[in-house]
Amino acid sequence: MKRKVKAMNISESRFKFLSFQVGANDVCQLCAAADTPMGPGTKSDFETNIRATLEHVRQNIPTLEHVRQNIPNTLVNLFGAWQLTDIYSLTSGQKYCKQSIPFVERFAIGCPCIAGQGDVGEFTRGQMDRLVQQYNTVLQNIVADYKAKNYKDFNTNIVADYKAKNYKDFAVIWQPPNLPFKGYPIQAVSSVDCFHPSTDAHTRIAAGLWNRLTLDTAARAAPFTWETTPTFRCLEESDRIQT
């Protein structure tokens, strides 16, 4: 990452913005972990991996700590895990999501937990929602944890953790993942797999993330509405990012 920044001819003294999100693949593949005390994909496993990531960065593994040590003056926007089951509500039964094999949804391949039918499907999608909530709680707790450590060298759990360290050239802020996909147009998902956000959706999410950058906590938690034409707000002299 440091090489990429250098290749773009961005000096270390300039401030950088990095948006970071993880967890969706585990929610799709390991939804049963929502009701399991330990093992792959569980909240404890997720927490262990995130904490290890933060600490291992010190050894030049590409994590938040690696970013802090190697790319100074960086603001990390930690974007929580969002409610993937909204995509089921949006796409279920849509011709847009059918392939040549009758009755087979495209997203069944990439996200088996979301595609079940009847009571089984309702159960696994419920597990997905619970696992998302567990992951977001973990992230917010880690942030708070780091904040409490109050390291001399420089927020939700991982966010709070880094906020507490009080770094002068590095900060982590929390962005609630309020993406109401079930209310978006069908074009919000890719026509290839009917699951991943489309280019149109990515454009609007990017605009929403940027436009929330200087807002307070309550305003940042507002839903990402679907704009007919997404706009990016230009920063003003009086704007401040609340870390």
C-alpha cells in the first residue's frame, strides 16, 4: 500500500482517506456461526482476526497498524457489515436474477445462506442478520478498547480502540452501514450474479460515504438513500471531521 501511495506521487505530509469494510463473505458462507460459541466465522473468531490484524500490522502486515506506521496522516473510515438479507427482499423472484436453469437464483452460488427457500431459508437469513449484528458490536467494542489503552503514539469497537490512542496523524471513525437495499431499484445489484452491488450502487455508496465525512454521529447513521443522480459534496473551509 505504501508503494501505491508513493507511485501516485502523494507525499507523506498530505492527508489520505481510506474506507475499510470486512465480514460479508463470512456472513454469506458461515451464517450458522451466529448460533455457535466458537469456530470459523463466529463473533469470537471475527474478533480474534480483527485484533490480530491490528497488532500484526506492526510487523508490516497490511492492517490498520501497518497503515498507521507506513502511511502517516491517514483517516480510516470503518464501514460496518451491512444487512445482506435486504438483497433477498429486493431480488427474490425477479426475472433479472434468473439464469438458464429454472428456479435457480444466481446469488445461490456466491451466498448460499441467503438463497434457501421456505422455513430453512427464513432461518438461515435470520442467522445472517444476527451475525451481522454480532460483527458490528465486535467492531465497535475493539474501537472502544483501543481508546481505553490511551497509547501515546496516536471509533464503535475498533474505532474506539484507535480513538483512545490519541494519535495525531492517524484516526479511525465509525460509519454505520445503513444500506436499505430492499428499497433500492433492481439495478442496484450486478446483472452478473444478482448479489454484488452494481456499478450504479457503488457510485451511490461512495457518494454517501464521502458526503457523511464531516457529519455528526446521528447524521452519519442516516440511511443511504438512492439518488437518481449521485452528487459529491465539496468540502468547505469550515468543515471538520469528528474523530
